[in-house]
Amino acid sequence: MVDVRTLIPRPARQPAANRNEMLDPFASFRREVDRLFDEFFGGRSAWGFPFPTAGAGELLPEVDIVETDDAYKVVAELPGVDPDDVSIELRGDMLTIRGEKKAEREEKEENRYLLERRFGRFERTIRLPAEIEPDKAEASFDKGVLTIRLPKPEAAQKPVKRIEVKAA
């Protein structure tokens, strides 16, 4: 009998099966499905910007979330997107970034005319990990990068206690 796992291609970055996978036959299956989704949705779009596609004409911008002592900072890569085509909504602990990318390229030469239009809408909803102060939220857009600063309330800010290190 052939072990089916030997028929599934494994990239070098994928670890070998662990003890949990040997005890749970569905763990290996789940890891393979996750890998397939990561490969399918994780690459650059055919348009050359870092948006994995979510469906027909819909894009997912890459987003980083950074927590500091006093705020959360959400940074979204939106190359080629006009700031006027972006909207941000905050509803409870859910932050939604919506917009549309519109790109047009036109080339005119002696015996050739090329006009390409590319577009797609995007929406990304992020559940925030803690309470924020919505009235103090700020957003800026610079060179295709959207930065959203969401301040924490005073009660949620972690006080920092410095501990002196003494030589023995």
C-alpha cells in the first residue's frame, strides 16, 4: 500500500510531520490545506502589486499591525491607489479599510496604440485586540502607504517599570 503523504509535494520550507500529526490524521490534512491556501492567496497579483486576490476583481492589501505602549498602528500597503479612493470605518473593535485601485497605461507609437486599464476594489476588516479611543484615531497616506494610529485609553496603557541591573 502506498503512503498518500509521499504523493503530496512538500516545499523545502515545510517541516516534516510532527508527533501530533502522527496521532491526529486530520492535522496533516489541515497543514496541507493551509499550505495550498497560502500558496494560492499569498503571491503577488498578476498586476504586480502586493495584493492577493480574494475573488473576482477583489484584492486584499497587505497589512501590518504594531502595538506600542499608547496606541495601535495599522499600516496598509496600497501602491497605485489614490487617497480619495480609500475609506476607513471603525465600528466597535472592527476596523475596515475599503477602496479601489484604478490604473491606466497608454502608449502611442508610430504604428501602435496600447491602452490598458486595470482596476479592482479591496476591503480588509481587522479585529482590534483591545479597546481604543475612536475620537482620537488618525490616518495618513504617503507614497502608497496608509498609516492608521488608534490610541489606547489611559486605563489600557501599560505602565513601564524600569528595573536597575546591578553588578554582582
